[in-house]
Amino acid sequence: MRFALIISILLAWVLPAPAAWTVVMRDNRRYVSIEDVATFYKMNRPVSEGPKFRLAGSGNSIVGTPNGRDVLINGVKYVLCFPMVTQNGKTLISAMDVVKIIEPILRPQKIKNATAVRTVILDAGHGGHDSGARGPLGAEKDAALDVVLRAKKLLQENGYIVRCTRLTDTFIPLEKRAEFANKHTNAIMISVHFNKSNTGGTGLETYCLAPRGVPSMDEENLRYSDFVQYPGHARDPENVALATTVHAALVRNLGLTDRGIKRARFLVIKNLKLPGILVEGGFMSGAPDYQMIATPAYRQKMAQSILDGVNRYKQAVTGQMLYQKPSAVVSATDPTSIPNLDSKPSPTPSPNPVGSKTDDKTTVAQAKEALENAVKGN
């Protein structure tokens, strides 16, 4: 009873005005309507465009299909953590997707503890005896290293400190790549790869770490391993923000199909303590990708896209310390809160992360830890 009273007092002190979201539970998961999303982010009410819906306003847009898992946010494709659902004539999106995708994309300046970017870690995938994907015109390890060396030069010319996991045709174990990156501060990491498929395949993909409680890759069912906490989860907001700026630049500059920003638990990114992503710059065996990858001009454009994405990410998060820090941050697996609709307009609204359902004991422990951290930070 005494602990509950303390928690109530702390919540009244640190949390913004009561949320105005209508929360719907489906499959032990919290969902909110796209109408609530539109209201919170100051967009117009949903407009039907054939089978799709569209939200627009304040310079942003979200386009999706009811019961689908893909959305376009400001023209960039994302694969949601969970499929949208419909109920009583309304389209619902998981609260996890609001917090882990929509929020850091639409309001990157609100990302808590995002640091200035002075160092860029470039990781050329594979190397040595590990050739990666092979195509008619070459191996992934060679194309990735060439892009990294080109991007290194561009980034250095623009004032960044650049460190590379490899500069030659050398095999580096995946865990060593993350260890190397973690030695640096005020840094981000970009791992450069090219895709493979037995059926050809075409297009660009960018991966960031799947949040705790979210299926990996394109899977829909959760596994026990999906609930493991990794170091990279501390950087969930920065990860998706970085993925957004780099992927958008790749799609814009390279002209291949946008296959979307996706989630995975690749070893090279899950153990990072700094923001990090993995990019797939096309298919080594698919047309027209492999012909384009084989040209120096394409690889130079890919390097330029990395520079453009880093610059845009840096610009997006640079001003975050000018804003009031969020008053409380709850674990992604805590269902006790959702992004709060402020009762009065504010230049710095602070949503609170939410996720899938946990047991009461875990929820209380997570809330206690989050509140204690919030008190220390205020």
C-alpha cells in the first residue's frame, strides 16, 4: 500500500496531462485508432484513397492499408512491428508502432539522450573467406568495402571522424565489430551489405534492431527470444531515426525499389551501445541491381547517400537538448502508459513508450525503475 501511494504521487508529479487516447486491447496488445494518431500529431482526419487511408498535416503524411503491415511515412516505406487491425469500422495501429516508429520519425528532436554525432563507424559486411552474397559480376564483400571506402572519404571531407571495422579484405567476427564500435562515443554505426535471393530480387532495405517484444524480420508470431533485452534496445528511437534518414537518401539517390525499413536482431547491431543500422544496397544476383552495383557510379551514389543520411540525422537530433527532457520513460514492454495527448498545445509534448502486455510483477518493477530514473533526471 505504501509503495502504491508513492508511485501515485510520483506519477502525478512527473507525467503530463491525462491521455486522451482510446486504448483497445487485442491479443493482449494495446492498439489506438489512426484518428487518435492524427489528432496527436496535428494531422487531418483520415481520408480514404481507394483501399488505403491517408493522414496529412503539419508537413507530414502517413499512408497505409487497414489490416496491413506496411505504411508510408513521409513517402518512406516501413514494415510495422505488428499488423494493423480493424474494429467497429476503425483502423487501429499498435501502440508499440506509435512509440517505436511514428514518434521518433515525426519528432526526432524529442529523442531522449540522443548525442551529437562526431564519429561514424563504417562496417563493410563479410570479408576474407566470407564472401557474402555472390552475383554474376562480383561478391558482396568487395562491393561493400568499396562503398565504405568511398563513404569514408566523403564523411572525412565533411568533418566527421571515421572509423572502419575493416579496410582490407579481412574477416572480422560479428561480435568483434560491435565491440569495436562500442569503444567510441558521440558515434553512430552503419553496416553496409548487399542482398541475396534464390529468385533474383530487387530493391533496397534498411534494418534496425527489433524492439523488445517485437517479432524479428517479417515474422508475425513472437518467440521467447523476442523478449530478450539487448544493449541496442537503449537506442531504439535513434536507430529508427537513423534508418529513416539513410534509407530515404538511398531510395532517393539510387532509384531502386523501396523494400522498406525493417526490424531484425542481427548480431552486428543488437549488441551496439550506440545508434546503428544495417543497409542492403540491392541484390547481388537480381536484375537490374547486380548490373548497377558493379558500376563505380552506383557505389559512389550509395556512399553519397550515407553522407546525406548522416547529415540529416545529425540535423534532426542536434536540437534535442534545447527541449525539456521527457519526464518519464517506460520500458517498451510496459502496458501501463501510452503516448499522452496534452490537454493544452505545447511545443514539446512528451509521449511515453508502451508495448505488449506483461505480468503485474514485471510491470511494477519496470515502472519503479523508470520513475526512479525520471526523478534523478529532473
